Amino acid sequence: MSERLIGRPIPRLLADQLLAKSSEIGKTAQPIENRLVALACPSVSLVRGNPQGYNDKFVVEGMFFGAKPPSIYVEFKKILPNGLYSYYYPKCSVVTDESLLYRDAKGKTNASCMKIHEDDSLHRLLPEPVGYSAVTVLYPNVFKNVLPTGFLILDNGYGLATFPLPSDSTGTGGYDSAH
């Protein structure tokens, strides 16, 4: 999967914001004038930490993960007897108390992993842009006899993103351009 996603970013989509209106015919959705909304897939920009094995913590940072923590997987492949590959995606566990650092859309504190409000900021000198996201996760337990591809995959329910893990992470095998 990561091999198909690398180098093929999905561009932002501009969409009309609709407003429901009632008429004699029934309910219809009419676009609000001059109100385009930019929709964007998640993107990963940084992996902090050096996971060496099961339950090691690392932080995934990027943009537009969504309010709820996304699903994050580490990609592995197994060579089958016929020479083909079978891919395996163990899921990382999210450390919730270290991932929900921002207010959600309703204003509830410590309820979102993505910065939604302009005035929320964890860093006073260099504030994060709206859409900045960070999730702390634990490296998953993996089966024996699998080869790491060195990529993680993020799925927020609306789109996918992939990113190479640090090359010195012995638990992941690091990025290997031959795979």
C-alpha cells in the first residue's frame, strides 16, 4: 500500500458549503454564495522517536488528522513460497492522554488531536497552524518471519497518508528503498 501512495499526493478539494432550505417541493441543498470550503487529506510530516520494538512510544506529526486520533499502522511484508508478497499491517495503540491536547469544535478541552481553534497553541514562540496534528502511539507487536517495509500508514477515516519511519529504528527495520 505504501508503495502505491508514495509520490501520489491527493490535492485539496474545493467544495461549496451547502445550506438546507425548505420550499414547496421539499428540502433542497443550496450552495452559500462565495463560501468554498477546502477539504484536505491527512499528511504526515515528521515521526519523532526511535521505536526499537513492541510498546515503544513515538509521535506522529502532520496536518489534518481529524479531531479523533487516526488509526496508525506499521507496514510489513512476508515473502510467500511462490515468490509473491503478502502485506501485514499491525495497528499501533494510541496513547490518548498524550494525544488529545487541543479543544474540539465544541470548545471542550483536551478532546482533539488536531488544532482547530486559532487561539489554541502549545508553543508560544512558534504557534502551530490550524490543522496541525500530533498523535503519540505505541509500536505494535509483530509476527516472526515478516520483513519491515519501513513505512507507517495513517487512516483518519477520510483519507490515507504514508511516511517512512526513522531509518535507525531497529524495531521497524527503517526505510529501505529496495522494498
